[in-house]
Amino acid sequence: MLLPTLYLTPASIGYLTQFILSLAITVYLVQRLIPRKNRNTQIALLTGFFAVVTLFVGLLFLDAVALRLFFVYLENTVLASALALLLQFAYQFPAFFPSRKRESIFVLGLSLLYLFYEAQYAVYRYSMLLGQGEVNYRPPQADYALAILFVCVPLAFFRQAIAADERSVHWLRKLWKPQGLGARGARLFALIFIPLFALSIINILRTFSFISTTTYSASLSLGILITLFLFASAYLNFLPENTSFLGKLSGVTLTLLLAVLGLVGWAVTPAHIAAYKPVITDHQTLRYTPNSQGGYDVAEIPFHFETNLGDKLSVTSRGEARNQLVDFNFPFYGKLYHEISVTSVGILSMGQKLYHPNLQNDYGHFPGIFALLVDLEPANGGGVFARLEAHRLVVTWDHLPALHQPEAVFTFQSVLYSDGSFDVTYNGLPDPLVFDPDTTPSSNPWLRGVTPGLAEPVEQAADLSQPIQSGAQGVVQDFYIDFRSFLNDFIAPLAWLIVGSSLFLLIELPILINSNLVKPLQSLLAGVGQVEDGDLNVEMPVVFWDEIGSLTASFNAMVLHLRSLVTTLEQRVAERTQELQSANERLHIEINERETAEARVVQQARDLAAAEEREKMGRDLHDGFGQVIGFVNVQAQAAQTLLEKNQIEAARENLGRIVQVAQDAHIDLRHYIFGLRDAAKPQRSFYGVLQEFLRAFSQAWGIETVFSPAQDTLPVLAETVEDQLLHIIQEALVNIRKHAEARRVEVLITSPSDEIVFIISDDGCGFDPQAAPGAEERHFGLGIMRERAEQVGGRLELRSVVGQGTRVLVHIPRVLPSASKDNLADIHGLRILLVDDQPLFLDGMRNLLTARGLTVVAVAHDGLEAFEQVKALRPDVVIMDVQMPNCDGIEATRLIKAGFPETKVVLLTVSEDDEHLLDAVKYGASGYLLKSLDASQIFAMLGAAVRGETQIAPGLASRLLAEFNHARTTPHTADFRAETVPAELTMRQWEVLRLVAGGLTYKEAGSQLSLTERAIKYHMAQILERLQLKNREQVIEYVRRFQEGRRKK
């Protein structure tokens, strides 16, 4: 049937917004194409593409609202034309590559072949429709070909992106991170057109009823709108001559408005659709009786439903299987038919099978009874039944769900009498009857009535339940047309709003923006131009007191201030010179104060080191010479007593022990004073010395001593730990002799998993530690014992009970075997400076080094403080973190090695992949330590540093070798470097500076130099500080001036 007017739907609102946007883009592109300088193959193909797309979207709109068959046949032909133009545009963007010529010709042939197929099939469909009234659907295979062409579009753009990226890298890297404007644009277009391929897949799924037509229409109406805008805006951004701000603002505003209004159509119509109530009554019987005019009189009769349904017919919901012929003689519109075709869609066709697609061509032009035309699914319901009697035929559609709305179940019946009359009874209709405007009409309860199969239009009735007398042209009640009219009355204002607002945005909005924004800005820019030309007598009028007005007022104030500065320049220069002189004097004073403070700090550090050394000597003299003097005093008195008793031999033996002890004390004194060892003195083991001392103690004082190690293999100790332990045990024995009144002393050694415990116990009188607080303050020796234990990373514990003796426990951390003897021998006595901004890490490292006999002379928290400590204390090794505030480890390494080359520097880092380590090694660092290394690896590294070895990871060694090879092939005389690299910068810093000044981002510069973005930021901070620059503009100017000066040389 030909619809007399336009019936708008939510999908048609979406197509209307697409049409307006596509038309606006086409007009814009045509305007750009008019100037001869803009004419090229790219813009011509793109303009043609949007023109054809505009036509295609217009056909979609008309398909949804008007003469569907006459427009739907053209859609795929137009779409094929658009695809052909788009594919050729793809091979022209960003430029035509000769390597893609054959491929583009092949794709052109493929798209033209598909276009020819769609065009000839459209001609065939029109000929069948106009000539024979037959409706033909496109075969599903055509949709497969369309999907293939749609997938060719993003593939073509992807391949163009690969060709536009000239780097010699894998093509996946080119697609992941394309380099260059053209490559990025081609990849963006590929991503934009992927949703269109998805729409073609959705179309195939709709063909096989996997998704509803409504879902397809909604996806199509919004998907095309978004894709068109994204594609057009992206292309305009990649043009050499960018689109104006006014054009972009109007385009974005129009697109957003159309998208919102399109969504409004889908959002507000469901509630209105649900309110529609068709004029049809359930549990009602209508009788159609032949009349004298050659038609039928329709009237309601008492309700009657035949419960004896008869035989179930084998009809389905697809193809010709919708029909089953039943033999029955029935006069109909002056003709006698011998066969009735019972269908699954609620139609009885006279003498011929129903061809379902023809229903869309004015109800099919065939003689038939429309009990209720709606697509039903016999397989899921009660079924279609027929009961044939001598003078009548009873056909029942019993409890059948709608094909596209399974929740809607229909039951109705038609009884045909041999005299030509028939009844239609409705005995179970859905409540409410649900309608969907964007599906095929037969998916809804479409119509009821009777048609003779003539070419003339069928009479339309508003309500067949009211008495009606029809003629020979037939009569129907079209619920679908009534529903579309009901919906159109509601949605038409929205369509007018879309048209009106679009015209406003395209015509009025540019005018308003031009008068209120563009013109004031142009006036302001004109004033700026006059100031740039040197005219300071400029004052721009403030048109509107808005943001631009405020900007104009600020500009006028700036010009006035600039004019004032120019006129008072000499006076201000004199004042500024005086200020600079005063600042210079203050600076000299501050420098002198800083130098004085620095000298004071150095002197304090030296005094502190001397005090620590004196304290150490005091402990050693107390532990060594104090005991020796006590021993000599007692032995001398014993010898005197023996001489008085005339026991010459015993006295001589005592005097011999005094002489031996005095000689040993003399050797120790030389060690304390000069730090020397007697080379001739044989090296003895710690445990041998300890046992000898215990024997001498027992002989001298008459106290039994027992040495009891807990296992056969004695634990290995560092030499410094052995010295401290020996002093502690000696002091403990002296205390036992003086205070414990003991008869027996035992030295026990135990070795738990992570420490070694030395236990000195006696059987003396003991004491109560709780009742004698402050023992350490009163007894200098006990405090020294505790300090000695803590110096080697251990701790001292005192246990005593009155009458049960005393136990002194010394806990010493275990020395790993790999860090013993050989390694410790190399690093014994090293003076180390620790540098890290983490206090916890500093404490842990200090304890670890001290426990192995190394001396931590000081700690620092950043690179500048470390440099000052090195100047003051001159340590052997500096262990320093890479990442620190104020001054990091890399810069501190450069400063330290430049001023004190003999000082070894070992860096601490979290990862050996740190980009800065290479610079540190160049500056002279002896190596680096991972903070996750164990103690043996740390001491091995320190030993290597002392021996002058440099240990680095293989990856870092490869990078050093690569730079060395590069240096061999590059002239590196001082003159050459001065000509190619600024004296203030390193080669690496100059490479970074050139790339950043060339317009690359930090990430892009890092990619070219194989550095991280963080490393580039670090280098730039160093560069700006060394060159005293502030921003990127000054960097660009510096590089330009340096390169110009080099060219002049």
C-alpha cells in the first residue's frame, strides 16, 4: 500500500539527524573544493563519498517513513558507490604510495563488481515490482559481500598507516605507536571505520533473526551519526590548512545536538507507544455477508467460538511452508474458488498460495480473507487447525505466539460458509497489543478485513466492529497505519525541532559567534599587531564586558605600563644597577659567612673524629694497659714477698712473666699509637689467644678457667670482631676477679641460626641487677664492654642472681662464609661514608658494615652534603644512593671524582636497568650495588673497588662498548667537541637537547635514544640548570643560535 503521508518513527529521527549532519559536511567540503588550490584527488573522493552517503541516509529516512519498496531497492546500490569512493580515498591518504597501486586497482575492481551486481539486481527488482507486482528480497549472500567490503576499509587504512611510517621496525609496532602525522591519521581512520564493519555483521544477524529489526535500526541510526562526525573531524584536523575554530565549534555543537535529539526520540517514544490502544475487541464475532454491490456487509453478531478445532495443519512461519491448501468450494467476489490456502499469518488466500513479501505491495493484490494479519509461530503454540464439513470450513489459529514477540499469544477463528458468507471470532488477544514502529508491518497486528485482489486501492475502515457496507474493492481495518499515525502526531514536533535547531546552529550560531567572539578577538589581535610593530599608542575599545572585554582591558593596561616603562627606562636602569650593586655586596657577605661556616663545620668534623679516636684509645688503654698494670702490680708484690722469703727461683719465674707481659704491652702500645703490627710476630688464631689468656689468668689469680665451645667447628669471626670480643672477655674476667669472689670461670660458645653467643659465667657471689641500677654509670668497664659489642653490630646482656653467680652474654651477628677471611682481609679498616635519604636504610647499612670491622666515618642525606663530608673527612669509599633530593648520586659522583679522584664511589640502586648508571660509570664510579643484594655480594663489591676493579652488568657493559665504538669512529679532539657540543653539556645531554628543541615530546625523544621518559626529564632539568634556561622557547632559541654559530665557523 502507498502511504499517503510521512509517518515518523524513532529510527527515522535518527536517520534525519544523520542526513542533516552528512549534508552539512558535504556542503562544507564542496566549499573547500571550490578554490583551485584545494583541489586534489583526496578532497574530491572525500566530497563524493559524503555526497553519496547523504543520498544513502536520505533513502534510509524515506524507507522508514514513506514508500518503502521504492526506496529500499536503491539503498544498497548507493551504499556500494559510497564504499567504492571510500576505499579509493583510503589508498590516497595520507598520500598515494606506488607500492599500493596494484592493490588499490584490485580493490577498485572488487568494489565496482559489487556495485554492478547491486545495480543490476535493483533494476530487476523494480521491473518485477512495477511489471508483475512481485516483491523480491535480496539474497543473504549479498550481505556477505557487503561485509567483506566493509572490512576492506579499515584494512586499507591500516596498510596505509604502515606505509606512511618510514621506520625500519615491525609492522605491529608501526600500528601500535605510529610515527608521523599521516601514519597516525590513517590508523585513526581505520579505528573509526571498524564500527561500520560491526554494523554489517549486525545486518547479517538480523537477516537470520538473531537480533531484532529494532536493535538493528537503533544501532544504524546512532552508529552512522557518530562515525560520520569522527571521520570528518579527524580528516579536517589532519589537513595542512586546519579548519577554523568557528567551523569546529559549529560542527561539534551540531553533532552533539543531533546525537542528543536522536537519543531523545528513542527515549520518549516507548511510553507513548505503550499508550496506543487499537480498535479491536476480544471475545467478539464479526460476520461478513455478501451484498448487492458486489462486496460485503460487516456486522457484529453474538459471540460464538467452535471448540471442535478439527485437524492440525502442517504450516510453519517460513517461506511457502506458511501455506496449506484445503479443498472447499467457496464463492468470493463473484468467483467460485475450489481451494483455500490456509496460512500461518492469519490469512485465507483464495485459490493460490500466499507469497508473504507481496503483502508490502498494497496488501499483495490477491483475493483473501484477513482474519488478523500478524506473523505467528505455529511451532511454539497450539497450532493452526481446519475442520471441513459439507457446507462450511472452520479454520482456527489456536494459542499461537507472535513470531517476533513470543510473549504475545493469539487465538482467533474464521468460519467459511458455502453461500459465500464467513465469520471471524476473536477468542484470546494479547492485552495490550504491542506495536513496534521500526520493524516490518507484519511483525505487528497489521490489519483485518477482506480484499478481492484488484489493482484498485482497498477501502479503509476505522472500526469493522461497527456496521459497514463495502463495495467490490474490499474493505480493511489497518491497525498498523493507525498506529503509525498515532505515533507521528507525537514525534513530528521533535523532527521540526531538529530541523529548526540545525538551521539555527548552521546559520545563526556562526553569526552570533562572529559578532560576539570572533570580531572582538580580531580587533584585539589587530592591537597586538600594532604593538609588535612598535606602536605603543594603542588603546583598544572594550565592546562587551565579558571575558574578552576583560582581556582587552588587561591588554590596554599592559600597553600603558609598557609605554611607561619605555619612557622611564633610563631611571629604572639606574635604580636597577644600584639594586644589583647592593645585592652583590650582600652576596659577598653571604659567601664569606658561608665560607666561615664551612670552615667551622670542617673543624667540628675533625674535632669529632679526634674525639672518637681518643675515646677508642681510652677504651683500648683501659682494657689493655689497665689490666697489664694491675697484673704487674700484683706479680711485683708477689716477687718481693718471695725474695723476702729467699725463694729466688719462684721470684725469678714471676719476674719473667712480668717481663713477657711488659714486652707484649709494648707491642700493643706501638699498635695503638702508630697503627702498626709487628711483622715478625707470628699470626695466632683468636681461639688460641683466648685459651692462652684463660690459662695465664688461671695461673695468675688461682681461679679455675674452662673453655667450652658448643661444637667441634668453631665459628668464623672477622678480625675486628675478634679484637673486640677478646677485650670484652678480658674485662669480664677482671670484673670477676675484682668483685665476684669466684672459684671457677667458664667461657661457653653457642651458635644459633643467625648469631654467635659468647657466655662468660662464674660461680661467685652474684648480685641483683634490679637492686643495683646505674651499674654502667658507676663501672666504666661495663659500659665499655657494651659499646664494644654494639660497635660490631652485637649486643651485651648481663644476668645475675645473688649467691648463684653472674653470666655475661655477648651476641654477635654471624659472618657469612663467603664474606670471611679473604674478602674481609681486603676491606679491613676501610673508612666509609654512607649517603642515602632513607634513615632506616642508613642505620641498617651502618650496622652491617660495622659488624664486619669497617669504620663508618659519617653519613649524608643528599649529594651536596656527601661532597662536603668527603672534603672534610676524606673517606676511602663512598656508598651512595642514585635517587636523592637536591643533588642525586650521579651528579655527586661527578663532583666527588673531579675533586677527589682517589676516593672510590659505589652506587646503590633499585634496578640495574637504571638509565643513569651509564653516566655514573663514565664519571668514574667503581660500580653499583643493588639494594636487594646479600652481605657477601656487598663485601665482594667493596673488595673489588679497593683493588681498583670496576664491576658492571652485561647490559651496561654492552652500552659502554657501543659508545666506545662510536667514539672510535668519531673525531674527539677538544677542538672538535667544542665545535659540535656546548662546553657546559655532555654528548648525551646535547643529543637530548637537540631532539627536544626539534619539537619531539619527552616520550618520543626517549624512544629515539632508548631512554625512559623519566630519564629525559632528568637530563632536561640538568640542562636547564647548567645553561640557565627557563622554558622550551629559550631551549629552541639556544640551539638555533649555537648551530648558527657553528655553521659560521
